[in-house]
Amino acid sequence: RATAMVPRLFYERLDDFGIDFALVYTSLGLFYVSNPDEDLRRAVARAVNRMNAEVFRPFAHRMTPAAVVPVHTPEEAIEEATYAVRELGLKVIMIANHVRRPVPAAAREVKDPGAHARQYIDSLAVESPYDYDPFWARCAELKVAVTAHSGSMGWNGRESINSFTYNHIGHFANASHAFAKALILGGVTHRFPQLRFAFLQGGVGWACNL
């Protein structure tokens, strides 16, 4: 655990693990990248990115932290990705692969603010209220892969009130599945063939050229 959490210790053991260059994904910040409060979401993302850039700077020749990039709107995603790469010198970004958005009609009619019917899952590339093409284009311009890591806890079939394990098993893969479908069916991979994507599954990542 210490090796995974202390950059210098991890750096010292890279050769033991057979790792030439490590892309390091943060635990701190994961739960805020999808926070519906814009001020809090963006402030935490910026603070985490600045902190990680500073902490990992002495080891930049062999390690880079993934910048946390919120994607509730293309504009905020473009701003943070650009800052992280061009100002902080980070080499990879991490986004949430969906945004939970309110259903306007349900929000007016359903009185329970926690009701599932009041939200829908926007996987960013199909039937989104926003055009994310400017963000995909900026990622291509910055020469960074789009790496995604978020789960589907609370989605249909993952709503047990008694078993965390029932809700948890496969939930990262389920969210990545939805994102991958959206990228292909939404034509993102056709419009941006040079862009690379990676999907992180509970600490284990796999990359692909969709």
C-alpha cells in the first residue's frame, strides 16, 4: 500500500516491477470529478492536478500522474485539459466516462430529489445536450489519450440496499461499455481516427484504438 501511495517509494521500485514508464492514476479526486457542484468540482480538479504535478515532478522522467479533467461541459474539460498539459506538463488525462444529468420533466413532477427517474446517464457522445467534438479535437491537438474511469453504481441492476458487492461487481466495466458504445455509434472514432482511448477497470487499465 505504501508503494502505491508514496511516489518516491514507487519510483525506487519501478525496476523491480519491470516498469519503464508509469502512468499513475489518482485515488484523490476520483469522487469529485463527477460532483454536480461546478465550483467544487472544478476547484478540486485544479488543486489535485497542481498538487500531483508538484509531487511527481522529481520523477517526471519515469512517472507522470494522470490529470483529473471534469467533463460536465466541453468548455470546462477543454480548460482543465489544456492547463494540465501545457502549464503543468502532464502527459495523460483522466475523465469520467459519463455525466448524471437531471431529466427536466421528471425534476418538475417527481418530488423526491433522490428519485432515480430524475436523472439520466449522458455518455458524452450519443444524444448528449452538449457537443463534445471541440473537446475531442483539443485532446488530439494536445496529443493525449482520452482515458476514462468511473463506475455505474446506482444504475439499473445495481441498486441493492443491502449488498455493496452486488452493486460493485462489474460496475466499472458497465460504465466503460456504455462509453465505448457511445464513442463508436456517435461517430467520434470516425471523426477523430487519430485519437486514442483507454478504459480503467478498478485499478487495471486497458487501452485500445477504437
